[in-house]
Amino acid sequence: MSKNIIEAPFTQEMMKTTANLYRLGWDERNGGNISYLLTEEEVSEYLDTSKVIREIPMIFDASELKGRYFIVTGSGKYFKNVMDEPEVNLGVIRVAEDGRHVELLWGLEDGGRPTSELPAHFMSHIERLKIDPEHRIIMHNHATNIIAMTFTHDLSEKAFTRTLWQMCTECIVVFPEGVGMLPWMVPGTDEIGTATAAKMKEYRLVIWPHHGIFGAGKDMDEVFGLIETAEKAAEVYTLVQAQGGIKQTITDQELRDLAAAFGVTPHEGFLA
Ligand code: 13P
Ligand code: ZN
């Protein structure tokens, strides 16, 4: 309990990851947010969990997560600043009994709030935990080439996924279930949260056209790896288009062979 929370592995991961994401150019200004599910044991090594600093109301009911702890990025906070002032830009929160508040236990020291995308994060956590009890992290960012591709490519999940799979041989192995796609929606709302979480039943990656991407995973490497693999494929697509378009690609049969060799099952119906 007397240990310094800045040195906690989860705080360090948040600091290093936000710096990395900023360096990659996917989190301009306050773009992007991360929420990371923690256990009470992890938190209580660093904080007195009976000391609530502030109660923060929420626009939706998260009672399915009551009593759960998260470290989150703050709303309006810049990823580039997290490393220098984690206590202002990050917060440790617990979902209150009523599911309508979160209790701030540490951080957001300037009176800040958790990310405005908390509905999408929390509803996605709820869905992913049903599928994967080891699930812990939701990450949103503004991955540049993924966003660009949502202006030029067919937005059907099947077509978008198949192109990403074709752009880098490893893609189908990393996300065999493909990518989910929402229509354009107003961010920060209950509605986009519900729609994102519905996709998370099937996908760990969900694209918000002309905005960015959401990823889910059991640890920071998994979620970061998922997003960077999809973004790399989108970057290759950008270059391929700039070089004059596709002359040849990985065939659907080759994608099937690849999936079989690596023991993964591609999303049913996405390959011919
Ligand atoms: P926050 O600063 O509230 O996390 O919002 C950033 C963002 O990317 C909204 O989609
Ligand atoms: Zn965003």
C-alpha cells in the first residue's frame, strides 16, 4: 500500500504505451484512449481502496462491472503528456455499486474525467469478458492509414477484412475473425458504445469510419499488436494504391492454406 503507484507495472505500461502511440502519430492532440482492467490485489498494493477522492457520474449503466477497477486515460488529455504527468493524465477508477458512477482512487489531479469514450470502453469490456475471462484492455486510437482507407475502400466487413488480409501475409493469423465496421456515428455517446460492444461479440478490432479503431485484448502487447498489424496492412494498401493499384495478390486459396498451416479459422464467409 505504501508503494509508489507510478512504479506499478500497469501505470508504467500505460505511460510507455501512450508515448509509443503518440510517436506513431495515431494520437494527435487528445486523440485516443485506453482502459485497462485491474484486480483489487494489484490496486491495493499501491492504493488504499477505501479512500475515494471523487465520484464521477456516467451517462450509462455499467452495473455489470460494479466493483471492478480500471486505469484509464483522461478525457481531453494528450498522450504526449502522459509520461511527464501521469497523475494528471491517467486515473484509477472503480465502478460504483449503482453502476452510474465511477469512484476516483488516484490521478486526474486537475479535476479531470475519464475518457469521453468510457461507454464504448465499458460496454466492450462487458462483452469481451463474456467471451474471454482473461480479457483486460480496450484501446482506441486514430490509426492514420485505417482512417484513410475508410474513405476509399468498400466498408463492408467482408471486403475490408479481405483486403487487409491480402496486404500482409501475417494478418489472417493475427486477426482471423476479421474486423468489425460501424457506420459513421457521433463519438462519446451511449449509442456508439452499444454498437461497438455489439461488434466486440465477434471481433477484437472494430473500425469507426473516418475516425479510428477500437481494439480489445488480454494484455497491452496483444491489443497493440492487433492494431499495429491492421494499421500496417492499411499502410501497405495506401502504398499499393499510390503505386498504381493491385496487379496480383494473395489468393483466397492461399489465405485458406495459411490459416490451416497456422491453425486459425478465418471468419466464415469472408473468403470465396
Ligand atoms: P477523450 O480525450 O475524451 O479520450 O477523447 C478522445 C477521442 O479519441 C474521442 O474519440
Ligand atoms: Zn477518437
